[in-house]
Amino acid sequence: MNSTPLTAADTFTYAEYLRLPALLAQQVPRTGGTAHDEPLFIAVHQVHELWFKLLLAELTDARDRMLAGETAVPVLRLRRCREIESAMLAALEVLDTMAPGDFRAFRGALGTASGAQSAQFHEIEALSGRTDVAPVGLGAWLTPAERARLDRRLLEPSLWDAFLAALTAQGFACGNRAERRRTYDRIGRGGTAAGELAAALLEHDRGWARWRERHVRVVERQLGAARGTGGSTGSPYLRARAAHRFFPELWEMSGTR
């Protein structure tokens, strides 16, 4: 029988590993607990930020591997991102159980805070290829560290740049739109690693779009025609941006709308 004494690692607990006391202490309602649904609102948004953090890690790794000419692992990373986006969509369904009146009970406590101020959200959009990621009038909330990260993302290669690099590494011509159309005609017939990668990129694009569209409907139900917090116009602002696609050429060439 092994009589080796337990080490500190052996007695490490679930709560210690997840830092649960600190984690569960982060839901601090500004209404002091008088608005029943404020903890729900906080928790759903905090969960989103955790998923955003993981999305950035997965998308960055997929991007870097595509730049190196890989296809197989980037497909796995992008498929995981699609599942994360499904989890985010499910979180919105939970949030939408909140009645508009229950939201109004604590909305004033949000002050100038707005979901549009999520730096990680804008990083994901920049990494995915969107360049107008700092909406006019909503940039003052960035901390110096957040601004530096976002600026870096805007200078780095996007997922689209990396996809073209991966195709080029496999011998496909991608120098102009006509060449890319011919390349996609070849890989879009199925059965190729490049075709799987293109499909995985579209799934990420579709998953993010579905989440954004569902988010618009949640906001419309909660706010109606009222302006959003943080200086945004609310649902009109969100709806105007929800139609954007990260990879318009892939959508066009795949015949997907």
C-alpha cells in the first residue's frame, strides 16, 4: 500500500481551484438587493465576459495556426467557438425571462454603464475582421490597457487574412477576388481540408450573427423605443450593426445568405 503523505496539491479543493469565494462575491447589485432581477442581469453579463475571454483565446490560436499554414486544428478551434456562441445564445434566453418592468426596477442604477463598453466584445470583432469596432461617442470608456489591446487587434492579421494565408500555403491562388472565387469553387465542393476550414469560418460568422440578432430582440423587449445606457441609441444602434458579416466573400461565394 502506498503510504506517501498527501501533498498540498492532493488536498486542493474544488472551491480553491475555481476560486469560488472570490467569483461568487462579484455579483454586487447596485440597488442593494431591492431589485430581484439585478443579480440575474449581472450574472448573465459576467458569464458573457468569461465566454468572450475564451473566444479570444480560441480565435487567436486558430488565426495563428492558419498563418502558419495549418487547417485541421483551426477547424477544431472554430467549431468550439461555434459551441461557445450557442452557449451565449442560451444565456440570452435566460436573460429574456426578465420582464421589462423588472428591468426598469434597476435600470437607473446602471448609470452610464453599457454593454457597448465591452472591450472584449470589440476585440472579437476586430480579430474576426471588423475595422469599425470603436463606435463614435463610445470610446471614452476604454482604459489605457483596453485601448492598447484593441489597437493591437486592429493592427494584427484578422481571421480572413489568416484564411487566405492558409489557402496560399496549400497552393491555392488568392491574390484577387477572381482568383479567390475560382479557389472557393474548387474547395467548396466538399472533401477538402480547405473547404472544411471555410465552412468553419462561416459557422463562426453565423453563430456570432445569431447571437447579435437575438441580443437585439432582448434589448427591444426591455427598452422598446427608449435610448440605451452609455450614450447609445439602444436597439437601433444594435440592429444597424447586427447585419454585418465578417466574411462577405465566403457568404457570397458559398451562395449562403
